[in-house]
Amino acid sequence: MEKIVNKSALALEIPRAWYHISLINRASRSMQTIDTLALTLGAGWAAGINLYAAILVLGYLGMTGDVVLPPGLEVLSDPLVMTIAGIMYCIEFFADKTPGVDSGWDTLHTFIRIPAGALLAAGAASGFEVNQATELAAALVGGTLAAGSHFTKAGSRLLINTSPEPVTNWTASILEDVAVIGGLWTALHYPLAFIGLLALFIVLVIWLLPKIWRALKRLFQRIVAFFKGEKVPPTQAQETTSRAEQLKALFQNPPDPGTPPKK
């Protein structure tokens, strides 16, 4: 009798065990998907700000065994790739902190950072073990993120370069390097937190890019007017001040009702 009871209890426990194993497998697959998604988005975003720092961080973490890189990104841990990326990072470290030179460097890297961001994102997506269509979609998303972060950085630097002192350039460059290193580390260790922060960054870019574009447009108009010898158009702040002064003068010295209007 006891044997029959034990067999029936065992028969009930086996399905439960399989159920718990299936839950664990689902949770593991979900976490793996989130990890790969964060790396895919982070690689594209970081490449648009500082490509060589992004390659160094990913390559170093993969080489030291801190993280396991997807098959498409394992090449970043190669000593030759890391050496070249390190040399280019040293060059960018100084070029990025020199007013004027940084904008020229950003202009040149418009044709490098965006395609590289797409390639890194596609390589990160190989961790999904998906087909070519999904890798192409990842490349498009990565390229778009790289373009957004790159143009935000390049436009901000052009505006910062209108300031004669170099401290703002150094500060902006150091903060960008810290953001890339810290952002990729967060993407690899705390993927959900990174995805949330990236969503805030995207909202900020959507709000900021039109303002940067309008400011750059006014800046170029003033430069063109200066070289043509024309009257330099006032800035938005000057226009606001001028209107405020006109309104102030109007209310302080109202016109005499009996005075005919000037023709």
C-alpha cells in the first residue's frame, strides 16, 4: 500500500517539477532577451557619442570575462582591435577638447559613427540567434540611435564653441566620455535601468534637437551677414529685450491723444 501511495505522489511531483523548470527557463530567456536588447541599444547610442571609447569598453569587459559578448561582438576583444581603438581614442581625447577642432572631428565622424553604430547593434543582436531580417532591423535601430546621439553632441559642441573660454569644451568632453563608459557598464549589468535612462535620453533629444537646429541656423545667418557686410540680425534674446524696452517706453511715455499720428 505504501508503495502505491509513493508512486502516486511521485506521479504528482513530476509534472510540478517540469512546470517549475519551464518557468525558470522562460524567466531565463526573458532576462537574456532584455540583456541583449540593452546591449543592442547601448552599442548604437554609445557609438554616436564616442565610438572608440565604446569599442574599448566592450572589448575590455569581454576580454576580462566580466561579460560574455554575443558572437557578433567577440571580435572587439581581439588585441589588434583594442590597440587601434585605444590609439584612436587617445587622438579623440585631445581633439575633442580643443575648440574648433572638436567640431571638425565631429563632422568627419558623421560618416563613421553612424554606420559603426549600426554594425555594433547588428552584432549585439546576434545574441538573439535570429535571422538576417532581425539583424537588419537592429542595425537600423542602432544607426538611428547613433545618429541621434551624434547630431545632439555635434550641434551642442558648435554652440559651445561660440564661448571664448575652453572650460566648457573640456567639461562637455569629459562628461561625454563618462556617459559612454558608465552607460555601457549599466547596459551590461543593469539592463532594465539602462533602457529606462535611454528612454529619457530619447525624449530629451526629441525636445532638444529642434532648439539646437534653430540656434545653429541663427548662428550661421549672423556669420554670413558679418562676412557680407550686412546688418547682423539680432539674436532671440536681443529681440525680446528690444520689445520689452519698447513696451516699457510706451507705457512710461504714452502719446498725447491730441497729437496726430506720425506718417
